[in-house]
Amino acid sequence: MNIGQKIKELRIQKSLTQEELADRAELSKGFISQLERDLTSPSIATLVDILQCLGTNLEEFFSGTTSEQVVFKKTDYFEKYDAELKNLVKWIIPNAQKNIMEPILLTLDPGGSTYPDNPHEGEEFGYVISGNITLHIGNRSYKAKKGESFYFTANKQHYITASEKHGATLLWVSTPPSF
């Protein structure tokens, strides 16, 4: 079996770049490139991580069968902390790139923010679980607090900030997937 080629095919099916897959699997882009060209072999643990990022597991990968995962546990989540922006992104549906929408759990430290997202097709929905946020869409800003939600068409640059005193946690759903 050509493991590298099969990983590359799965990555392309999920519309991920090598860099995006590497980021989610906490590996280097160079390693993913070498792996896809069969210039290196992953450890079992690394292969499991990569396959999880691609929405599959060892059994499905080697048998060629797939079963759709419906329930996701905390151990299925992928996390990335950005110290510069002071935010933690949790991909709570790890294989959401193949879906119409992609939910994330976003935690903003006090004064934290998201990267400005350029205009794109689709819509955004969020629900503030704790804290207060400011949603910036184009030239306008909107405040939302715990228990409130937001919904908008993503046709203008947009990003979220938390207050300097308190952070915030929110469920954020993007369609099509863009995180």
C-alpha cells in the first residue's frame, strides 16, 4: 500500500493544503510533503493523528471502508493556541472540512481576538457561552454577551475581540468551512 499517496488523496478530498493539515496535526509542512512522496514514514502515533485530522482512523484507512462518525468526544477535538492573538481554537468536529458548515469552540483571553477574515461566500453564526465580545463587520461593531448570538453574511471583513478585562468563550459556526 502506498501510504503517502493515500494520505495525499484524503487531504485533497478534504480540500486541505499541506500546510493546513500540518497545522492541525501539529507537524511541519515539510514532513507532510515528504510523507506524501513516500520519502519518510510516520510513527503509528503520528499516522493516527494525521488520519484523525482527515476524518478517518487506522481501520478505515487500511481496510478502505468508511463509517460516518456522529458523536465526537473531547479526545477527538483539535486545539491550537495563538499567543499573539490570545485565543484558543478548538475544532470540535475534526472532519468538518468535508461538510457544509464548520463549528469551532473559540476561547478569547482578555483582550484576545481572531484574525480578520476577508469577505467570502457563506454565513457565520455564533453563540456567546461566557463573557462579552465585540463583533467587527466592515465598518460596524456589535456587542454580544453571554447568552446572546449573532448571525451574518460574510461579505465584509470580520473579526471578534474580547474585552480587555474579561475573556469570552463562544461557539462559532462558519459556512463554508474556513477555519
